[in-house]
Amino acid sequence: MIKSTVNINALENEAIYIFREVVAQFERPVLLFSGGKDSITLVKLAQKAFYPGKIPFPLLHIDTGHNFPETIAFRDELAKDLGVELIVRNVQDAIDQGKVKEESGRYASRNGLQITTLLDAIEEFKFDACIGGARRDEEKARAKERIFSVRDSFGQWDEKNQRPELFDMLNGKIDLGQNVRVFPISNWTELDVWTYIESEKIEIPSIYFSHKRNVFQRDGLIWSADDSIVYRDEEETVEELMVRFRTVGDMSCTAAVLSNATEIGDVIEEIRSSTISERGARIDDKRSEAAMEKRKQQGYF
Amino acid sequence: MQVLKIATAGSVDDGKSTLIGRILYDTKSLTTDKLEAIEKKSKQNGYDYLDFSLATDGLVAEREQGITIDVAHIYFSTKKKSYIIADTPGHVEYTRNMVTGASTSQASIILIDARKGVIEQTKRHFFINNLLHVKEIVVAINKMDLVEYSEKVFNEIKSEFQKLLDKRTYAEQRVTFIPISALKGDNVVNKSDKMSWYEGQTVLEHMEDLNFDDIYNAGTPRFPVQLVIRPKTNDFHDFRGYAGKVYGGELNVGDEIVVLPSKTESKIEKIYFHDQEYQTAARRSSVTLTLEDDINISRGDMIVKKNDLPTIQSSLDATVCWMDSEKLTIGKQLIVQHGINRVLAKVNDVKNTINTDFSGVNPESNQLEINDIGEISFKLNKPVYTDSFKDHRTNGSFILIDNQTNSTVGVGFIK
């Protein structure tokens, strides 16, 4: 059936335009896939951009080895359905090779260790454009990120010398060895992503919805006690609560929130009325005021 | 939900970040954790009020110097609209950021310090908004609390600013004056009880009432082809689709079209958005078209309606805003990126530089320095298909790329 007018969802149309520019301007693009809702949304947008063609680039997952098992299962299933190549590179390998050192102590996390593995993968496959699901509303340093963000051969972000982006013209011209990080959903908010997941009926991993979990409390945040990866003091007592995860990062740095939201509609209602920001439950951002900016300069997303 | 993008402009210390922080605070868009961080930091710095600028000044260097040095994007929404605020810096040397912020905005807030009135920077901010054809301007006269909420001060600044209106080139622009105190929260989101003499709307009320069809600049339909989609699968063996974004006006199935540069004629056979077929592609939609005839089309070609051709130009006369520390001089080679189409260009002539205080041009200038604006002629190695900027905000503009450094070094608005 032929419908009347293409519905204008400004954010969706912008993202599709960006995806098409990536494929036109670069030789070896890759989509950085974490298994989280933002990267799942990216996959949906990529499908739309190239239909009836297949998504013309592989997915790359930098696996910290500390991911929620639900996320990994979901990732493999999705790649199979799409018929798209899935490349997985493990942080454990970099640790074993002595390239990076595992953190220790109560806030130990492998989140920052992803940088080396990511840069190695970029070099191994000669990727010139890495598409990521970062959004400007997430964090202050990200608010200044470009849609096409040029990184030098060390993967570094030069925040003071960014290319201006005028109208919707994207300049992806780079030298050999440089690469570009591309953020098609830069202008989406957390709520925009959820509303889109609802209207498009996109499947997401179960840990985004309320479930029973053994948890303990620290610094006002709720931590999963089900996974041995998360460090826990003897005196931090475990209790069973109804929780869900708002972001799905490395288990060691992602806290849960109390929730009874079992459907997407409930989740949206919860976010609308929430007074805590999405990254409020990310311990990696709380290390210092400039934590994200520092990680980005080193090559993080 | 509709998205409205607002650029902000003001000089250092005019309180721009404070205004944005105030909007976020009064619309309850600041989450508890962000608010706590602001409270903590304000106390550390020894302030006896909440420093809302901490909500937006994102980079370390900015927090150290207490100034904004790059465009930051801030998001909030009301029941009516989603908003993106582009927080652009007020320093003279950061004109490029202001131009960048305004290029994607439909509305602008220009801040004036009530104690200082219209200063050179104010003129520059208005000049840039005028140059970029930003449709909706709010002149927010800030720090009214420091001039005893005086109606006289407000009226004096307003009439001073109105003198600029006679000199502008973009007359369709609407300008609204609002007296505010961002620090105290007067007339930003909530009505002030200290200025009963002001009967107009608050800044947010004004933005809430803007009508979208009104503030998006329309034009004739232009469809630059981004990609040719040829899946070569069993189901879509002979499929040949042209992917791109519709600019200016809508396209319909059955429209008679011309493909540039070959000037081949055909008709639109189908319009796809993902796996659905549509009768009409609205402007700003990213669609895939198929044509009734097999034509050789590649990226950078443009599909237009048969009776609505753009100008095919091998040379360009444009107003250019230069953004690089290396000067633009006659003979310089550059890349012109017009939409998605890149061509090599050479600077043929620098006609003048334009004073951003509306005082006229300097015809003897023969180069553009960083942050200069001037009239430039380019010679191109291949033609581009353009409209004038006044008729078409997207098809009438281009960016300049340095072919040595690959940086974006300027932006042009076609005559």
C-alpha cells in the first residue's frame, strides 16, 4: 500500500542522512556496537538508510569481558538476523599481552581499558570511520562533540581545534592514519531514544526492564551482587530488589535503579518523571569533574 | 514532537550561560545530580548564589577561565516542543562558532547587558544572525536587576537597537525585545513581578508560541543524490534507488524531473522511506527515489523539478565568513563543498571586507583574515547547481575546505 506523506521525524531523517554520508565519504566504516539501546537504535537507523540494501559495514564490539550475559546473547542474535559481520575484540587480550593493567580496589573497572583495544582494532582493520551511539545530552564534554569528529593517529580528540559544522554539510576529509568518530544520534535525548524504540517496536535486552536481582548499596547507588566481577566489601550487605538498568555499560561501572517498569511505556513514564540523569548511575563519570573529557582525549568515545 | 534549535549570542559576562542554566532550572530540566554538582561547585568557589553557568561550560579550559570557548548543545523539552540550545561564545575571535551555531538554528537570543547597552559586539551578533537569515530574534536585555528594573533603560536600549533594523538586508526577520534578569529569574520562564510596565511574553513563552511552518525557510525542491542503492539481491535484482534528502519543497510520485548535470528528463516512479512506499516526500525527509527511466546517476548529481531549475554556475559570487588563521587571498586554491558536492575552486577576486557593525564595506581590502566577512569570487573546475541564499538557505550556501589540512576554513552565502 502506498502511504501519503513521509512523516517528518527530524531526528530520524538527520540520522539517516548522516549514515549515508558516512558510506559515501569513507572506505572502511564500522559501527561500534555495545549491545546497549543506543547502538541498537543505530542499527535500526542504518537498516532504514540503506534499504533495500543490507547494512554496508560490519559491527565491532569491544568486549570488556565484564558485560551482562543478556547483552552478549542479544548481540549475537541481532548480528545473525541482520546478516552483518560482527567483529569482537577482547580487553582481556590486551591485559594478557601486558598492554594495559587491570585496575584494583573497590572502584576497579575495565571501562577505561577499552581504549587500547579499540585503537588496536581500528589499526588492525584500517577503519577510517567509527560510528557510535554517543549523544550530546549525556554529559558536558559530549555536548561539544561534533557529528564528524576527527581523531589523530593516536585516536586523540583535540577539543579546542574541532572543525566547524555548518548547516548539514559534513566534512569527512582526513589524512591517512586519521579516523573519524561519527555520531548520528548526537541530537537525540534519552527520551527521544526510548520513544523511538517504542514507536519502531525495537527489541532490546531484558536488563533494561524491571527484574529481581541481588544487589547491594554503595555511595547511594545500587550495585549488582549477582556478578563476581563487581567488587564488594564484607560489610556491604546483599538484598533482593526489583531493579532495571538505565545504561548498559561494563558491569563494574553500571549501577541499577529501583524500578517496576516492565514495558517500554513504563520506562518512558519513569524517565519523564526522573530527577536523576542517565549517567548519574555511571560511576566512571564521577571520578572527577573532567572524567569524560580526559577519557575522550585519550581516544575513548 | 517538533524540535526548535536556538542559538545564543552575547559578549563575555553578559550572562549567557546563566540564562541557559536558568531556563533549565525553571523548566525543571536539571536533574538532582546535576543540581547537586552545581551547588557543590558554587559553594567551593565562594558564591552566595547558584552559578548556573556551571551547567553548560563543559570543557576544563572553560571552567578555568570562566568563559565558553566552543559551541555546546543543551537539550530540554516542554509539553509543546523539544529544544536544542546552541551555546555559542561571545568573544570576537570566536565568530566562527557563532556562525556555526546560527547556521542550524531557526531562532536566536541576543543578550545585552542593561548596564552597557548596545555595544560593538551586539551589532556583530545581530549582523551574523541577519547574514545567516535566522528568522526569529529575541533581544534579551539582561541584568535588569542591576538597573533597578528601569523601563527607561529598557526603552533606551531598544530604540538604540532598532536603529540597526533599518540597515539589515534580511527584512523578513522578526525581532522581539524582552527585559530579563537571568540570575534572578525575571521574564525568562516565569513572569517578573518587578516589571509591571512590561506586558509582553517571557523568553520561553515566546519560543513556545513560534509556529514551525513559519520559521523554516522554504524554497523550491532540490534533491542532491547522496548514494545510489543497488542491492543486487534476488528480491531486488534490478533495483536502482537514489538516496538523499529533500530540500526546499516536497517531491511527488509522477513529478517530471531533470537530472543535473546531464539534463536527462524522467519522472519519479516511487518514493521509499525504509520499506514503505509514499506518494509525497516532504522537505527535510531522507528518502530513496526510483525513476521511470534507467539513467546514469552518481553521487553529487541533483534531481530537480522540470520547471524549477537551479542556476548552473562555474563561478561563484558569495559573501564568505573566513574561519582559518591562514588568510584567504587572491589565487588561493580551496575545495568548495556545496551540499554534498565537492569541487575545486580558486579565489578570483576579493571585492571587499564587510564591517560587522553595519557601517559598510572596505573596498580596498584584498584578503580575508580569520573572522573576516567579505565578498569573494571563485572560479570552479566543475559547475555546481545553486540558488541564491536569499531564496534557498540550504542550496544557497557552501563550506570551504583547505585541501592541505582538510579543515573546514570558511562558509559562503551565494549572491
